Amino acid sequence: MKKKIICLMTSVILCLSLLTGCQLGSRTSSVPEEEGSVTAYAIDVHPEDYQVSYDYAVTEKNFLEKYNAAVDESRQINIQYFPDTESMNRQLSTEILSGGGPDLFLFRDTTMPQYQTYANRGVFSDLNPFLERNGYESRQFQQVVYDYGLVGEERRFIPIEYGVPICITNQEMAENYRLEEIDDRLNYQDYYELLEKTNTLGKDASISGKTFKMFWFSDVDSIRYRLLPGFINQETKEGMFLQPEFEQAISNYSEMVSNQGGFDAFESAYIHPSMSLIALQDRALLFDYDPVSSQSRIYMKMDMYLENSQNSSLLLYPMKEFNKEDYSAYVGKMMAINENSSRKYKTWEVIEYALSASVQATAMIPSGPITGNAVTIEGQNRNKNEWLNSGNTIAQKSRKDFVNQYYEIINSVTKCDCLTYNPIYVQEVFDPLYLEYESGTKTLDE
């Protein structure tokens, strides 16, 4: 009897070891003991500091604090807070020059140029050995986004979420303004010519006794962000701003902004961009446009619209790049390990947490650690299934069509990029010149 029990226990242990060994991300061999807590830096921002929560959804602080709340005290990250980006970057640069810095780097698209420099200089460890050691394969990721972290053959950082540029309209608007003829040809280069036939700009729309201009897009700033990389050779770092196409793009963009009443006209009319689907319903908006749309960002307002609109389905139009072909994913949070860290394995545990199915499948939770689209296929599939089976049954068919179309689009991305090519260049060099042109104090040629 005793012998049978021992044999049974051995069999159970063997089965369990086989099962755990097959799970994605499980360790296949022992790792060395490492002393001390993982260190990371973050800006000490607060939700009330934001009028619109674009940046808060991807802040370093939000993710790191979510992680610390999810693990036991012995695994928590030692977070050093800074009052602003400038002071954090200054300390980072000083420490990295002397071979120091935090164990974990967590950054986002707006700080990408600086961190791309670190990646190119070998400040970040190659993550391929960690991924291979723990059973990860490239087919388990959204490939185009996953490979954005490659520097040569080495994976110096890894994106853990992303957004895609999508325009949402409804069937009624599409039929009234012949939007269905555009199909999937909507792009940053030709949007003006494609939509000009709608003849809606500058027309008055009467809504609940008030008169507003008809808006083309709920967000116009980001179209300017994408205008610049369309005319920058990223390999040679040379601008192509003397081309007639660039002048035409600037002219079209300025005219659209003017006809819409300025940058903040839509937000002024509808109080907050989250009301953009109400504007669709009121026939005051052609497209609810989100340059970094994700499931968490459109889920709530989409379901609200479907359940309150009995006769008009929602339609999706992807916004393509200036070459009219590529459809980009725009990265959100990215993570890397300091090559000089003495706690690489402990730091890897934080990245592994971010890539886990339980975290990647949090797109239905706007305040979750991952608020963009999942970069893992498993997380993406879980999010899709939850979305398909959620909400009111009244709108079930419309929801199913919308969700399937959304995931068909995000699975069609052909390249990965940052929403802003170089925010410092945009803010300090290009924008002041553009605003002078818009105000009439500088000519287009100048």
C-alpha cells in the first residue's frame, strides 16, 4: 500500500511538472538568486492633472502601481518618482553615462526618440534569451507590433500595448454623404480630396435648438502629427518639406481646421470628445476619429450608441499612412531591462507579468494595467470573446458585426510606429512655424 501511494505521488508530481512546463512563460530551469528590489522611475502625475486622459492611460506610474498592488511585498518594485519628465530624463542620462540607471525601463511613444537612442547604444539587454528560456514564440504575438522592439537581430525592448487609427461613422451618415465610396482608401494624404465631395464643411447643423458647424473629425491635432513623418526620410533623417505635396498637405489641413472652427471647436460644442458618438447621432460629425483606438477606449461609448440607436449600424474606416498603403499600429507602453542591472531575472518577472494572459486580457477595464490593444494573440482573443458576449442583447447582432470588423482591421496592420515621430521637434520647431502660418503672419512658402 505504501509503495502504491509513493508511486501515485510520483505520478502526480510528474504530471504537474509536465503541465506547468507547458504553460507559456513558465520557467524551464532555475535562475540565480538576486538581491534587492527591482528599481524603476516614473513621473508623479495625478488623474486630476489631465483634462483628457490620453496620457494617463499609458503613464508609467499607473502600470507600476498596478503591478505592486498585484504582487506580494517581496516582489514589489522600488519606484522613484520625479516631478516632471525633464528632471527624470536628466538623471537618467547622468546615471546611464556612468553605467547605472534603473533596472526596469518603462516608456511610451512620446519619449521614444530618447529611449530609441538608448536601445541603439546597447543600454538595454537583449530580451530574446529571456523569451526563449520561458517558452515564448513569436507566433504568440501581434507580429508587426512585437518586432518594433528589434534593433538588428536583438530584441532590445518589447511593446506591451498599442492603438490603431480608426474612424467610426454610422450607416445613415455613410449613405447621406457617399462615404461608402471611400471604402478603405481613407488616408492622411488624400482625406481632403476623398471627403470634399461630402460638401459638409462650413455647413450649419441644427441640434436641439443650437447651430453648429458640421465637423469632419472629432480629433484633428493627430492628423498634423502624422503629416510630418510622411515627409521625413527616417533613414537619412532628412526632411522633404520643399515638395509640392507637403505644401498641399499643409494647405488642406489648415483649411479643414479653419472650416471646423479651429482645433477645439468640436470639444467646445460637445463639451468632451467622449461625446463624439452623440454628435454622430445628431448628424453634426462625419467621423468619430481616434488615432490610437483600442477596445477599452471605444467599448463603452460604442455599446451606448448601439443600444440607443435603433436604425443605424456603426461602420469602421481605417486611416492609412501618407503612402496610402500602410496601416500602422501605434505603440503605447514599452519595456526594457538595463544591461548593467544586477537583477535581470527579477526585472524580467515584471515584463512577464505585463505579457501574461491575465494582464493582456484587461481591455474591458479602462483603469487596468494594460489599456491598449493586447500585443499577445491569447490576450487579443480573450478580449474579443468577452466583447462579443457583453452588453445588452438588443444590440447583439450590431455588436458582433462591429467587433469582428474591428479585429479584422487590427489584424491587418502592416507597420508599427509612434503616433508622434518626434514630439520635441513637433512642439519646438514645427508647431510655432505652423501657427504663424495659420494666423497669417507667415506665408506657406516661408
